[in-house]
Amino acid sequence: MVIKKSKVIFFSILLLINILFSKFFVTEISFQEIFIFHVFLFSLMLLTDLIQLKSLKKKGIISYFLTLNFLRIFLCLLFLSPIIFSHKNSNKIYIYNFFIIYFIYLFYNLNFKQKKGKKINM
């Protein structure tokens, strides 16, 4: 699978915007934390694209895509579990930031697939 240039550009722009917002609003999220969860979300997006691409070659099963989405949510919760269970009040901003970026990646991915004419639901 070749990584699309537009996805890398989108990743870079979203990372830059997120860093600028975190500095502008003086959040307690460090550059390293922002970079780590962006890399996680970007790799998760690429991994699910790869799995969906391989599954489209076979006859599609709707439950397969539903399972893939549940796996994606589970991996995100697993990634966030140390933050969630730390019981620090300042970590709410980190979690909000993570899910905002997650949904931006998700909407971008859906929009990208619609523009390319790929089937999203089977």
C-alpha cells in the first residue's frame, strides 16, 4: 500500500494546527504528547485503510466492517487508558483534544473515500 501524499499533507497540517491551538490556548499538553497521539491516529487510519482495501478484494461482509470499527474504538480506548485512569483533572483537555482530532481524521477519511468513489458501506 502506498501512502497517499494528500494524507501525509493532511496529517502535517492537522498536527501544526493542533500545536498552534495548544500554544494559543495555553493547554498543558506538550508537543511530544500531541505528536504521539497524531502518529497513533495516523497509523490507525492507515492500518484500517489497508485492512479495508484487502477486504474489498474479497466479497464484503457487513459485520467485518463493523468489527473493524469496534477494533478501532477499542484501540483508541486502550491508547487513552493510562490517561483516563490517572485521575488528573488536567487530562480532560488531552482526552477532548484526542477525540476532536480522531473525529477530524474520521471525517477526512470518509470524505476522501467518497471523493475517490470507493464504497464506504457494503
